[in-house]
Amino acid sequence: MKMTFRWYGETLDPIPLKYIKQIPGVCGVVWALHDVPVGECWSLSRIDEVKAQIQKYNFNIDVVESVNVHEDIKLGVSSRNRYIENYKRTLQNLGKIGVKVVCYNFMPVFDWLRTDLYKPQYDGSTALFYERSKIDNANLFEFLDEISKQRGLLTMPGWEPEKISRIKELFSAYKDIKEENLWENLKYFLKEIIPVAEESGIKMAIHPDDPPWNIFNLPRIITNKNNIRRFLELVDSPSNGLTLCSGSLGSCMKNDIPAIIREFSNRIYFAHIRNVKHFENGDFVETSHKTSEGSLDIAEITKAYFDISYKYYVRPDHGRHIWDEKSRPGYGLYDRALGVMYIWGLWDAFNKKVSIFEKRR
Ligand code: DNO
């Protein structure tokens, strides 16, 4: 596997690349042009600028997270064609500079959703938290107000101020969009972009929905093993693949992550590894990576990647906020760096076991 670390760019990320360089075993930086409005084409000159910043530290730029999909594409309205053309041009430009994997998602309106961004934990850290009843019974607008206060100036993915300002309009546009409509619109999008990804040497890697169930009556479809199978069959090409996010799918206890990894082993191009702890009432909190801290067996998940001889990209996903670090929600340096070391520790131990076994034979 190739270990990577997500970085929001020189102006948006408080973490400098020189710090990331000091985390053992990280070979690539996962990046994006976060300031380009969703739906616009990423120019070669802007892409080159970030590439130079990253390569100065000898990191690869192979993975982009994300090229976000314009809402008109998810809604399936006629203006989608203009945005799809821009998306194709962005892929061509990314292909030209050697990008290999593009992560994206197809969640209506929001990206990942939590009710508390800095929920105090037993050990003095804070973490991302989802209180189920708060969403199930929420008044959307009061909820948005509360979240905006918590996040302060740090923008979360999918929570761009431009989008939040037209939230009412968006919600009424989605009024008649049910799961099947979303599948149709996703298929239309894939049929258009996958051939371009193939020509550009890019593997598209859809991110599962987080959490993997409908929220605020908005449909979510990349939620479980059967739906992932259906997704891969929409366009059966090696360029149509997955970002396998253990924490997103794992927010639903019914999802058996190691089994999903084994079944779709040849179409996973990007792995997000993190743990979540479930509570009986449906709430969950994002813990450290360590297996015993959460409800997911991160050792078993890493073992599944080891067993399939996973060659593609991996990154530690959200971390807690520890040691008084002021960071973007979930994207501090310290806990994610601990996550890297936990994953490497498991990996090295699995490797060792194999070589001891081979020596004995
Ligand atoms: C959460 C991330 C997601 C992911 C997008 C991909 O931290 O894993 O926001 O980047 O869903 O489009």
C-alpha cells in the first residue's frame, strides 16, 4: 500500500508540508483545488502551482480528493451537461500532470455530516460526533445555524458558504428526487466521464455516503455492499472504482468492512481508514484508530487489505483533536499521524508473520 496524507493547501491548511514530511512512511499528499467553485474547470496553471508545492517535498501528487460534483448533475437537470464538460476537462488536465486517482462523492447537498465537531471525550480530547435523534428530529435551519457557529472560519468539505447560502432553493430542487432518480443521474454522469478517465489514465474512486443513510429526506445510495455492487455494474470499467472509507460505511453496524474489501478488492483505489464507536441509541463518535477504542476492528480491516495485496493508496482518516491542537474538524496533524503509525504497525507485523512463516517452510 502507498501511505498518503490529506492536505488542504498552503492557504487553507494550518499544517505545513514540512511537518507532514516528518511522519514516517508517507509518500504522497492528497490534495485538491479547494478554492475553485464546484462545477468549474481546474486550469492547468493552478494545478501546476500546487503540484510544484507538493513535489518540493518529494511527495507524489497521485491522488486528488475531491473533484466535487455539481448539484445540477446530481439533480439531473439540463444544465448538468455544461458541468459534465468542465468535469471532463478537469480530468484531462489532471491526467496530463500524472494524477492517478480521483476521489469524489455523489451525496446530495451535504458531504459528511455530524452534530458536534468538537465533542469532549473521556481523555480530554475532542472528536466528531453524530447524535442521531438530533438529525432525525432536527429543524434543518436551526441545525445549520448551530453547525456554522461550531465550525467558525474553517470550512468543511461540502459546506461551502456559497452552497449554504442557497440551501432552501437546493432543498426544494431535491423535493422529488428519490433513490432511483439519483441512481439514474449517477449512471448518466458515469457514462460520460468514465471514458475520459480511461483515456486520461485516471481511476475514479467514489466515496461512500457518510453516514450511509438518508438525512433530512435527501436520498443516499452508496451505503452498503449491495449498492456498491450495483454501482460498479453501472459502468463496468477498471476506471470506475471505489474509495473504501471504513468509518463512513462503518457508521452502520450492518456493514461488514473486511468482507466488502475482499469482495471488491480489484476496484478499490483509495482506502480511508478510521474507527468509530457506536452507542445503543444510534449515536456514534470518531475515536482514535486503535481497535479497542471503537466498534470497528481496524486490525481486521488492515489485515483484509494485506490479504488482497493492496497496492493502491491509503490514508488515515479523521482524527480526534488532541494536545490542544487547533485544527480543521477531524483534520489535525497529531491524531492522524498516530493513525499512520498504527496502520504501519499492523502492516509491518503482518509482513513479519508472513516472512517468519515462509522461513519455516
Ligand atoms: C471526509 C472525507 C469526505 C470526502 C468526500 C469525497 O473527511 O472523507 O469529505 O473527501 O466525500 O468527495
